[in-house]
Amino acid sequence: MRINTKIRVVGSAAKFGLALAALVAGSLSTAASAQMFFSPPDFKPGPIDPSDPLVGLPIPGATPAEYRAHLLWNLRSGLNVAALQCQFAPYLRSVSNYNGILAHHAPELASAYTTLNGYFKRVHGAKGQKLFDDYSTMTYNNFSTLQGQLGFCQVASDIAKQALATPKGQLYALGQSRMRELRNSLAAAQEPALVYNPYAIRVPTLPPLGPECWDKKNQLREKCAVGTTQTAATR
């Protein structure tokens, strides 16, 4: 099996998954154009065990090698979805970076596909291929986000850039160190500066607007100016 930027692979699940990259160049996405100025919140990064439920859908009875493939396949799926969803910010280079990852890490991704596909056939027999296809579809859906799109795109972009600089055969190690952060970034989150502004701004206190507070010249009477930011008329 071969994985490259042409997305030529064997197996319907792989065709569905990796072939999305071939559609990326022609798909359009609309979202907030302020991504450039977005500072993502702390998504609690940290290493994760491949059997952790946060990684993805459950695969009971999997071997350590199959869990490793599971983590790697979820990482690739997340970056694939990012390539589709994050095109509103061209500077993230989500499309070109994802295609570069497919080419750079093709052998490791192909091995993960074979191992994971083998798990479903081993555990589920004749139904294995269909269940693997269902697993792949649900995995993509689980990475789709709208309210958390800005944070997800920032994190996915950073991981993709790091993946391109990661030596061949070491993509799994990157996934183990970043998958927790990628999953956490799917949650809706605001930019910290928008949640709390440390610089207090004084809001003007307006005086009463009743006729008893204003004289015939439309000047504020002194008794009504107390406690407001309005200056009373001088006499």
C-alpha cells in the first residue's frame, strides 16, 4: 500500500479518509477572518497513552501495536479535517502542510492503516471491513467543530508544522505528545483577552433625566449632579 499526495491507497476506509485531501484544494470554507489575531487559550497539553479514551473511539481487545496505530490514525484524521475546515486562514497552510505530511510519513501511516484494519478483521471477522469504515467515518465526524474552530485550527496547524519537521518513522511519538491538546482544542473557547480585560474602563454615570433635575436653560441642577460624571451648571 502506498500513501502519497495523490492519495492512492488500498481499502475503502483509507480511500474515504485520505482522499479528502485531494478534495481540499477545490473546497471553500467561510469563517471569521480574525484568525490572524486569535491567541488560543491553554488546552492543557501533555503526553497521552494510546489506550486513553480521549484518543478516539473504543477498540476493545486491541494489542499495544493496534493502540499505537489507533492513535496515529486519529492524529492523521484530525489533521485531515483541519485541512478541510481551516482554509479560511491561508497563512495556516493547512492544505499544503497536510499533503506534505502524507508524503513525508507515508510508510508509517500505511503501517498504521494496515494494523488498524487488521484489528477490525481479527476481532469482527467478516464484518471487520465495514466496521473499520464506520470507525473511520465517525472519527472524522468527531473532529468536526464549529464553535471551537479557531482554537482547533491553531493547534492543528502547529502540530502539522511540527510533523513536517519530525523525522520519518517518528510521527507516532509526536502524536503521543500532542493528541491530548488536539482533542481538547475541539471545545468551544474564547480568546483569554475577550473573557477578562485586566484594564478597568470607567463607565460614565449619567444623571437623572427627569424635569426636576434640569433648569429652564437645560442645565443640570447641582443637587442632581452628585454621584455622576456630569458637571452641574455654575451660577
